[in-house]
Amino acid sequence: MPTSPPISTSARGAAAPTRILLADDHALVRRGVRLILDGEPDLTVVAEAGDGAEAIEMARSEQPDLAILDIAMPRLTGLQAARELSRIMPGPRILMLTMYDNEQYFFEALKAGAAGYVLKSVADRDLVEACRAAMRDEPFLYPGAVTALIRNFLDRAKDGEDLPARAITEREEEILKLVAEGNSSKEIAELLVISVKTVERHRANLLQKLGLRDRLELTRYAIRAGLIEP
């Protein structure tokens, strides 16, 4: 577990509010969530981002205590951003904020280093407590997620199996997302600073691994996997 960040204090000796980075590609959602968080004396939003890549940039510059990431965002998803943040900046806690009550996303969020998984439909009820739990190094799970964990544990105990391995690598996932968003091989190569030949090799590997035939089927898979919105 990451070590607790130092607690800063004000001139009067009170603990400073938790500094939060909020990432969601819908400005109205960010506004509503910010109203919830900024209404609490111990929480304050110090930066906003409209996609996963921007969230990583803002985290580097603002050094927040906590990052709240939507799962479905352009450029990089919240899950991709969480993995990268966990790799380059192990200090900030991470919460996933999503409309998807989906076991696959939930387990991927845990593997990506998230401390909690909050549904947007009940954010007004759960998000503040999830933030506080994360800063106490405690996980926050909504009731459906707890059920999923228990079911998964029982199934693994019965079958003697671990969680299934990822079907594709993180680099292949990046390529898949960009292909599904309509980028050409040249555009993807420029975005990822790799060669066009490397992009085409990754795309061929994706088609073979996933048993798919073309860009359309890759796009449908990306939608099902939560990499892009339909």
C-alpha cells in the first residue's frame, strides 16, 4: 500500500483539505460533482480534466492527494489513466466514478490501483465518504461490488482458478482504443511516438488474439470493453 501523504496544516493548525483532481469528459458532470465535493470543508477540487491523458498531465502539475476518474473518456480511459498514475505517481489515491455497474470494470479498476468504485447514480450519497475512505487507506465498495467480490472469491475457491489474465497487453489496448476512435495508422504512430509499422503489427496481433476480422469488429469490441462510448 502507498504510504500516507504528509498532512499539511493551515496557520491555525487545522488539517488542510484533501486536494482532488476530477476527470470526466462531460463538463456538466464535473460541475455537479465539484459542487458536492467543494461543499465539504475537508475536500477541495484543485484541477479538472476532460480525458485520461489530460488527467495524467494535471496530476503531474498539481500533485493532488486524490484523483477521481470517470471510466469512459476519450484519448485514455479512466482505467488506462489509473494504471499510468499508479506507475508514475504512487502517492495519490484513485477513485473510479462511473455509470457502469459492471463486474469486469470493477475488477479492472482494482487491478489498476483504484481504492474505490463509485456509481454516478448515487454519487451524491457515496462520493464524499468514498473520498474520505480512500484518504484513510480504506477501500470503498458499493453493495453490488461487495456481492461481486464475494461471488468471485467463492467461484475461485470452488474451481481453484485465479482471475483470468488480460486478453491483450496495455500497449495493444492503447492501439485498440485509438483505432476504434477512427485514427489512421499514421495518426496513431504520431500520438504514441512509434513507427507506422509497429502500429500495424499491433493491430494485426489484436485481430488474431481477439479472433476479429476488421476495424468495425475492433470498434465493437472496444465498446464492449468500455474503451469508448457507443
